[in-house]
Amino acid sequence: MKTSNLVRIDQVITHYHVDASFIHSLNDLGHVALIVESDESYILEEQLKSLESLIFFHTDLEINVEGVDAIAHLLRKIEDLQGELLVAKNKLGLYINA
């Protein structure tokens, strides 16, 4: 596998000052996908933005893993609902303009 779009977890842990157990908990909960290659754990670069948000909730706001899980679930639900609303608005626009 090409590793140019992968970030090593130990770099994430060092940069953001978080425990490895927190990252592994997020992986277990399905919020990030760890990729293990040659005894090294990686995360996709495209997941870093959402990971940064979860780390912020955990470290700066001192929210435990269960709380971070609930927040992530609610944020994902909001994004889904916003997408559904956009689709509904577009359909409504088609009917109004017809």
C-alpha cells in the first residue's frame, strides 16, 4: 500500500499530546480507521480533520471517550440531515420553477 496519504499514529500522538488508548478507542468506536502495516499504525490523511475535532473535545473540553462518541454521532446525524434538507430544497426548487 502506498503510504504517502497515511500519517503514523505515533506522530499524531506526539503532535496532539494524546494517549494511544484514546486513538484506539476512537478506532474501536468506528470514528477513525487505523491501518496497520509493518507493525506501524497509520490513519488516512483525510481523517485528520475529524480526528482533530474529536481530540479537541477530549483534551481542551475534557470530555471523556463516551461523550466524544456521543458528540461525533450527533454531528454525523446533523450532517446527514443537512444533506437531506438540501436534497428536499433542490426538489422543491424544481417543482416551483416548473
